[in-house]
Amino acid sequence: MRDESGSGETDWLSGTEQAAWRALLDSTRMLFAALDRQLAADSDLTLTDYDILVRLSEAPNNRLRMRELADLTLSTRSGVTRAVTRAEQAGWVRRVECEEDRRGMNAELTEAGRAKLAASAPGHVRAVREMLIEQLTAEQLGQLTEIGRRVQDKITLK
Amino acid sequence: MRDESGSGETDWLSGTEQAAWRALLDSTRMLFAALDRQLAADSDLTLTDYDILVRLSEAPNNRLRMRELADLTLSTRSGVTRAVTRAEQAGWVRRVECEEDRRGMNAELTEAGRAKLAASAPGHVRAVREMLIEQLTAEQLGQLTEIGRRVQDKITLK
DNA sequence: CGATATTAGTTGACGGCGCAATGACCTCGG
DNA sequence: CCGAGGTCATTGCGCCGTCAACTAATATCG
């Protein structure tokens, strides 16, 4: 199956390249699954839910347009609609109509949402620290950031 | 919200730690989504489907127990049952009963499955190379492997 | 100004996946 | 040899997410 001779032939991954790719694939799958489990068990939250609470808590006035939320969480508009609906039913978020664009909707963090985030953040951060941060040297930490940025840029510009 | 004073207080992520974590989170999400799109568009495959074909193609006799397949793909038994059913309906895989354990099932790659893999692999590999491998220095490649291993070990041993 | 294209958000249909329960089978200690 | 407990694969159920279609509002351009 491997053939380096022709001009349009496939440039297969070398052993070390494949090792890196699979290590990334497997470790991130495990990491996300583990974090999801931790959040579900300790706080009855999804990583998605948590992400939404965080983004809103960081936004000016604790509110964001649905579209912005979709962009920030790398999700789709419909995904955000449903996630915000769930969060709204749980009381963590409230929908506020947009003044300057009558099509628009803002999701706004409620007091209960802030409290929920405050209650779940320590456990989540602890998990991220244990499973990821503590496994890295300072140099690796920087390189991970750099790698992530480059991959994001590459994909964005395609 | 931040408070370093007490004994049981939360050890928040520093700026660089958070940057690394978010870079990893976002870049891998984008990467997986982009690879899924590429496979779907060019080969009408999921990354999961592709992974199953690869694992079977690497196994002795092109067959694996359902349990082994679940372990290798970091999925659940039920997930594998459904994925194999889909692959079977597409003609890429055949179920073969297990000789030495009458509970057991083997998933076996068919000729059509091998052909499907051969047809889709080049495009997939090209995408992985463009989006990930080419963005890395040789050193980063090695560190990514190392980081992935450590994260996997940490989570496995919990 | 008015027609057309674009954008925001929602919804219905659909698919993938995990959990828990199930039935068949294996294993091992007494 | 038998029964308790574990394992294998499957399935029903429900959740979550995407795609495509839709409505409403805005932007653009002749």
C-alpha cells in the first residue's frame, strides 16, 4: 500500500508522526471524557454547559449574543440555542431581547448561574490541573499553547 | 472569587496555564471537526468508522473481538456494536462468531472494507499532515507524544 | 425607494453515543 | 458438579449535537 515513487502518491505518516497523532487523538478523547464525567458526577453539568457559563461570566454585563456564544464555544447556532434553553430551564441563564437588532437575542447569566459556576469551578479546575497541567513541564505548557494556536490558524484559514 | 489564603482553597489556573488548556481544547475540537468534515465529504465516513477500519486492518487476520475494538477505539461496547452494525450494512465488515467463546463476536474486515480504507486513507492522511504534522517542529512532535502518553497514563490509573 | 441577498435565531428530523438492564455464556470455589 | 459472580454483546432509552428548512429582520445596491 505504501509507495513513494510516483508523483501523486500518498505521503504516509512516519512511525513517529503516527505515534504523535495517535497520542494526541487518544489522550484528548480520554481527557475530555474524564472531564465530562467529573462535571457530570460532581455538578451535574456538561463540559458544554460549563463552557457557556464561563463565557458568559467573562463577558461584559454577563451577556452575549447567541451568535457570539456559538463562535466562542466552537459550536453551531442550533447547538447554542438548545444549550441555552437547557441552561434557562435550569435557571442559570436568562434570554434578553436585543435592543439594536430586533432579530437578536442575548443570553445573560443569572445570579443562580453565577452561583452554579462558583460551585462547580473548583472541582473542574482541580481535574484539569491533575490530568493535564501537572503532567507538563513549563516548556511543554508553552509549546502546547503554540501548537494549538498554529493548528487553529491553519484550520481557520482554510 | 480568587482566594489563595485558606488551606482548602482552589488552586486556580494561571494565565499561561489557562492559555494552554484553552488552546488544547479549542484546537483539538477544531481539528477533529475538520477531519470529520473531510472524511464525510470525500469518503462518506466518520472518524469513528475510519478508526474501526484501521484497527481491523492492523489486526491479525483482520479481525478483532468487539471488546478489543471498544478498548482500542476508547469507546463503549454499545458504541462499537452500533458502529459495527453500520459498517456491516455498508459491507465493510462481517461478524464472525467466536470459536473459543460462544458469547464472543469477531468483527472482520471484508475485501470491500479494505478497498474502502485504501480509497479513503490518502485524503485523510493528507489532511492530518496539513493540519497537524506540518505545524509542528520535530521536537514538538516528540513532546506531543510524550504529553499524550502521560495524560493517558494519569487518567488510566485513576 | 424597493428588490434582493444576507444574517439571527429557532425548530424538526435525524444520527451517534453512553448508561443501565438483559440474556447468554464462562469460571471458579466449595 | 453446581451455583454465584463475572464477562460478552446487544438493546431500549434518553441526551446531545448537526443539518436543513423556516421566519423575521437587516443590509446592500441598482
